[in-house]
Amino acid sequence: MFGKKKEGGDSSGGGGADKPADMTAAPPLKPFSKKGSHAPAKPPTATSFQPEVPRRVPDIPGAAPRRVDRPLGAVGAEPDSSRLVVGRDISLNGEITACEKLVVEGRVEAVLSNARVIEVAPTGFFKGSAEVEEADISGRYEGDLVARERLVVRAGGHIKGKVRYGRIVIESGGEVSGDMQTLDAGAADGGDNG
């Protein structure tokens, strides 16, 4: 039909079986699909391969190891759910209530009540008052501190102010300055009459 007239050939362009293979009427089937072409045969597809890379939990000195094997809010969970951690570059001011454990790595100026434990890390600074069952001081503490059961002042820990305690442990290098008394002595002196 659109074929060129060839010498000695049929000019009708009909689809006979005796037609030469080099007819110019039909375009190539797949342009640029030959080897060495510049266009890819198929567009690249996104792979579904997703390797499982284990997450690395950072190791923070002085912090309790983190438990990731139990879901948050699990029945029978430890009281870690009411733990407050104030990070190194964090500054917190105010009143902290209903906190099971306060970990101070940054700066806190507050009144801490209804807490069981306060822990001041080597990088931490607490200023204010706290009444707890246990206190573990590795950083700086200024103000009133009542540790009903036990007070531990680690090497490098500094406490300045009014301190009342049930039992006390001061490591070599720990410092306490100010008014210090056991809770029994304060009650015997009449100092804790309410």
C-alpha cells in the first residue's frame, strides 16, 4: 500500500509472502530497545528488600539500663512509668509532684514532693527542696534535702544546705556542707514537731 516501487517488483503493496523484508512502511517495533541504546528497556522499580537493622540503644553512663522487652503500661509493670529524667541540656523550674523517681542530668530548680527516689547524675544540678525515701547524689545539690531511708553521696557529689537522713553513705571525694542531722536526732531535739 505505501511501499516504494522496486525494480522488477510489485507496486501494489499487497501483503504477499514474496515481499522483501526491507520495506520502509512499518517502523521498528521497539525503538531504543537494542543493546547499547541510551534508554533503559524498563524503568527502574523500587526494590522491596528492606534489611532488618538492629537499633542500637545508647549507653548513658550513670543511667539505669533501659528495658525494652515490656510494653509501656503493661500490667504489673515496674514503677518506671512515673520516672522523670531531666536530660543534660534541659533546665526545669517549678514543682514536681507524684514522681516515683527523678533523675537529674541537667539543671532543676524545684520543690520535689511525693517522690521515692532522687538521683543527681555527675552532670546534674538540683536547687530547691526534696523529701524522698532515697537520695543518690553524684552531682551538685543545694537546698533542703530529707532522705528518710538512705542518702548516698558519691565521689564528686556535693551537697550544700539543710540535710536530714535515716542513714548516710559518703564516698571518698563526696562533700556535704551545712546543717546535717539524722532524722532520729532531729525528732529527739524537737526540730521536726509538726
